[in-house]
Amino acid sequence: MNNSETRNVATYLLAVSILSLALAIIYFTIEVRNVSKQIPAVLTAVETTSKEIEPAIKHVGEIKDMIAPVLEEWTQTRKQIPLILDEVAKIREQVPPILKEVEATRQHIPGIVDATNNAATAVTKAAKEIEATRPLVPQILNEVEKTRKFIPAQLDRAERMIADARAAGQQASEGAVTGVITGIFKAPFKLVGNIGKKLGLSGEEMRGLTEEDLQIMHEASKFLATARVDDAQAWKNPATGANGTITLLNIFQKDGKECRKGGFEIWKQGKTRVAKEVSFCQDSQGVWEPIE
């Protein structure tokens, strides 16, 4: 190849190289332009990411701070595991006896059911009997009411018969008993004589009461010698309508003697009420005497 041809080839290659360089510069310029267009978006994304990173870093720090307590809690929990396993083993040992007890209970269930059925049958039968008895209740209550009205009169009659029997017995055996027994039998509570005065009754309060009223009240007062506190004894004179109640209010000691306080409520003809409280003490002969 001569010099002229060599020069032409070199010129051609140089032109091609310059063209390639120009094309490369143009392509680079285009790419740079495209990249420059994306830079604002990239910067925005970087800024957003940087803002999100700070809370994430803070959260990671908080999690890091929690790791130590969590590990400590886990360590304590691991220490409890053997105790829990021991407790579970004990519970497992108790299961067979419990199962046996359940089985024994199941065997008793039929008997319990039978007993329940029998009880239900008995209740049904009793309910039927009660239902059959209910029509008789008014008649029974009527009979009871009649009996209650009849009892006071019979009690009064019985008290008078007892008083008469005591008087007859006293007259028959007056000389055969000692003075102490005679005194107690005749008047265990010394209200004979001026009974109104010994009860502290005024003349106005005594007005309308007969000797028979006072004698019946005196007989009723004898129960105080053996009564208990709050026990009460009613009395009545059908002839005059006078009636009342004697109640033991208290039992106490005075000067080495046993004493009792009685409450006397008196109704004259069912209209006027008189109320007195009298204390009695038992003397050396066993007789109860009123005290101030």
C-alpha cells in the first residue's frame, strides 16, 4: 500500500473516531439530562427516607432498651418451670384417686335417682292428702276457737276446785304438819289481810274489787315462787268480771335472801286498769313477804 492510500485510510479512521466520539458525547449529554431530571425526585425520596429513619432508629433504641428486662423476665420464668412441672406431677398423681371417686359416685347415682323419685312420689302423695284436708281446715279452726273460749272458764273452775281442795286438806291436816310447811301451804306469798295495802293500791284503785277478786288474785300469785323470768299467770273472777295478769319480772338477792319482783295488772269490769310492781323476799321459814 502506498503512502496516499495509507493517508486516506488514516483519514477515514480518524473521521470515524471523531464521529464515534461525537455520538458518545451526544449520548452522554442525553443521559446526563435524564439523570438531572430525576435528581429532584431522588432528593425528595432521600429526604423522606431520612425523616422515616429517625423514628425507626428511635424505635430500635426502645426495643434495645426492652431486651434486658425481657431477658430478665425470661430468666425468672425459666426458674419457675421446675416448680410448675413439680405441681403438674403432683396433680397427675391425684388424678387416679379422683377418677376412682368419680366412678364410686357414678355407682351411687342410680340409688340417688331412685330416692329422688320416691321422694317426689311421697311429695305428690302428701300434696294430695293436704289438698283433701284443706276443706276440713275451717271446721278445725272453728272447733279450736270454741275450745279456746271454753278453756278460761274451765281453768277458773279448776283453780277454784284446787283452792277448795287445798283448804279442805289444810283443815284436815293442820295439826299433822310443821309450822314451816303450814305457813308455806297456807300463804306462800303473804298477801292475806290488807292485800291492797301490801300491793301498794290506793283506796281509789281498790274501789270496785271484792274480797273474792283479791283472793283469786292471791291464789294466782303463788306461781311466782317457782316461775321463771317473763312467765305470766292470768286470773279472772267470772262473778265480777275482774281479771288480770301476774308476771315474774326479775329474780335477785337482797341481804342474802332470794327475792322476786312481780308485776300485777288488774282490770276492773274490763274497763279500769291498775298496774303495780311488788318485790317479795323469802324469809327463814320459806315464806315470801312483800318488801318496800
